[in-house]
Amino acid sequence: MATILGTLLGVGRLSNNWLLAKICEWYVEAFRNVPLLLWLFLFYKLISEAFPGPRQAIGVLWNSVFLSNRGLYFPVPLCRPDPKMDGVALLVGIAGAVVLHRWAKKRQEATGQPSRQSRRASAWRLACPCWCGLLDGAPHHLSWPELKGFQLSRVAR
């Protein structure tokens, strides 16, 4: 992500568009040679001072998402007891995508027609873990953030 952002900003500085070149120049000059730890301290201080404490947390989306100086709290699906099957299903999906790619390559060499199997391979990689999760009993409960005492904690509903 940093490589893509850096490339886009570098090309943006060379742009003929005055506004784009100035915005990219400002960004590069602001962040150049400033240690990452200094930026982390600055953002931490801004967040801890700007946002309210947990008792006055900002409730968003019908009070299901809370933002306070201790962090962002949102509903999280409860995990199944054995998530190892998801990893196995992901490996099976990747293996299936490799087999599909090899088959498409052999078909292209035999017929000379290009095959568009990339979408099918991506679907295969994603579908196997989803199928496994549905067959294994997908999580159907959420852990909701709720104010308890002096902090927000997660409560299963």
C-alpha cells in the first residue's frame, strides 16, 4: 500500500495540474524525514484528547458502533469452536484455483483461444471457506458493545 501511495504521489508531483501537484508536494514535504514513532505519538495524543471517554462515547448506527478515546467498538461475529476447518478450506480453495488455472492454460494451448478463468479461480478461492463455514455451522450470534462500569465491553446477544 505504501509503495502504491508513494508512486501515485511521486507521479502527482510531476503533474501539469497545479492543484494536484501542490497537494502531492504538501503531503510529501509534511511526511518526509519525520519518524513514524513521532506520527504515532501525535495521532495517539489527538485521539485521546479529541474523543470523549467511554461513558460519553459517540454512538453511531443506532448505538451499535461506539467511538471513544479508548477505541472503536463494533459488533463482531462470535467464532465457532474449531476454526481449523476454515484454514483447510482456504488451502483447498487455493489448490482448486491452481488446478483451474492449469486446466485453462492447457485448454488455451490446445485451442488457441484465451480463457477468462481468473474470476472463476477467485470465486473458487473464496467459495470453499464460505461453503465450509456454512456446512460447519456459521456464526449466527454477534458480540455487541455495551457500557459496563467505566468501559465498553462486548456482550453476546
